[in-house]
Amino acid sequence: MKPKQIVVLGYMGACPLAGVIWQHLHYIVGLQRLGHEVYYVEDAARTPYNPQKHLREPDYHYAANTLKSLGERFRFRDRWAFRARHLPERPTVGLSAARIRALYREADAVLNVCASHELHEDLLEAERLILVESDPGPAQIRVDNEPDALLKDLASYRRLFTFGEHIGTELFPIPLHGLEWLPTRQPVVTAFWDTDSPPPAGAPFTTVTNWAASASFEWRGKTYLWCKALEFRRFADAPLVTGQPFELATDIPDADTRALFQRKGWRLAHPDRLNCDLDAYRTYVQSSKGEFTASKSIVVALNTGWFSDRSACYLAAGRPVLTQQTGFTRLYGGDRGLFGFTTIDEVAEALARIEADYTTHSDAAREIAKEYFEAEKVLKRLLDRANV
């Protein structure tokens, strides 16, 4: 394939948390490994978040410095830009505003990863704009509730991709109003996560998650929550039922909820250090016995076939994953190394199987990551299906 000029739009400067950064880096580095000329641009109205201050602020220098450092480390030194569109003067760091606009017009593909950018006047000049939706459900609900509100915006894209691999099939209940959503999944550069070291003795099953994030979506008389907290509560007895150590790296704001999970045997780790350090985040994953996690209520209830980018990183590290069922086991996993669950009994059964032969499940986890999530495979398929 002839090398292409590709722009990745994201928000790892404006939201510089380690999990967000790794998600975007897998796109950048995966496309680089396919031989493409890759640019990374943030050009949205989002007010940047400063994790050291725990607040959003108009100042954009932390975001710009984050991108500068990442560009040096991951070989896109002269190919990044941060335009502070949340400010009236729209100051720009890295590539110039004129260069950004030229890239929109000239690039072979402009990937709006995680739907991170609103369709402003400059971006609408891009004729090869591709949407990559990481959180399925809300957009499809909004289209069905008010088709005129979103159909025009979505029609601006050459292709629509989604992590909800059931969308567009008989397994997904929401009408699509003529839109074609193509399935994709999170690319992972598995070499970044692979380790020959087994987890240390007594290592827990862990996960890193945002506890407080929540939104609700009404569809045909029902409410669907974009939140994991309620789903975790359903499986709060997991340490008691299985006898295994579990740890949540999250900030649970409610004291009674924290106490409840601690009484049931959960370890609670504050995520600040992990969020601010790429390497600490990766080491945390690699030092875990595996991942145990719930899914957002909406992706479970709508049977989306969604799978977490973070869970794919655990798999790449050779760490077995137990995650709440969204229908993904129809596509991969479900037997060795990766399990979907709907009940606490299924959690106990899967953990017993992993305990009985950890090495086999660790090897299987790594194999699943390389077969289904390897960045070069995922991104080549995405570009091919987008006719890039």
C-alpha cells in the first residue's frame, strides 16, 4: 500500500489521563507501523483538564506540553498541533493554523477518534472525514429520538465506524435511519504491553475506571445510563464469593459506597498516580493477575457488542480478563483468557477455571490481543473499509 497522509483527531492533550493517552497512541503508532505519514491534531472547543490541579481551566499550556513530550517520545515531533478553540483568539501550538486547515483539505483520511471533535467550519472542509465512535448507544438513541438533529452532521462523514459491533445487525434494537455503521475495535500495539514476567504472588484482579461519570439517555420509555457504578454494585460480592483479591483503581466520592466495597473485601487504590504517568499505568496493568470489571449500563442493556480499550491492554499483557457481557463473546473470547459474565456465579466459575491453569489462560489472553486487537490489523481493515 502506498503511504497515506493521515490526521488523527483526539483529546489526549485536553484530557491527559494515561488511559486516554494510550488509547490515542495506539492509533498514531499503529498507523506509523503501517508506513503512513501520521499527524495528531486537537482543534476542539473542549476546555482542557489539568490532572495536577484536578480541574478544567482555560490555560492550555499543560495540554500543549503534554503533546510536545509525547511527540518526542513516539515519533510525531513535528506533526502535532493544539489549537485552543475554547478561547476567542484560538491560539495554536505546534503546527500553524494554516497548516492544520491544509491538512484537513489534503489528507487521505481525517480520523475523528472517539468523536472528540465537533464539526466546526474548518473541519467541514475535510472531504475524507471518518468518525470512530468508541462509546456506542447515545448517538444512535439521539438519531432515533430526533433524526433531523444529527443526520446532517453524520452525513458529513465519509464513513462511520463504531466499537459497538452489533450495531447494524438484528442483535441491536435501535433503528439506524439509513446510516451505515461499520464495526471496528480498539487497536492496541501489543508490543507496548507484552511482558515475560508473571504477576507477583498475591496480585489482585484490578481495573482502572472513572466511577463518577454518568449521563442518562431516554429511548422509547426507558432510561439508559452511561455509568459503571450501578453495574459494579451488582457484583460487589465478588471477593466474598470467589475468595480472590480484587482492587479498584478509582475515586469513589461517596463515603458509604467506599465503605461498602471495603467491607466486602475490595482493595481501593487512588488513581491519581496512574492517571498522570503512562509508565505507571502500564506497570499497574502488567502487575495485576488479570482484570475484573463492569461495563457501562447502556452498552450492556443495548447488547452493543462493545469491548473496552483498557481490557484489550490487559489481554496484550497476558492478563486474563473477566468483563461484563455486552455480546462480545459472539465475536471472540468466552472460553480461555477472556470471559464475559452476567451473574456472580459466572464470575466464580470463570475465576476457578483461571486459577486451575493460569498459564494457559495468560497465553490465551495474549493470543486474543494479537489476533483481534493488534493495531496494524485493526487499522488496515478500517482504512480498507473506508476506501483509503
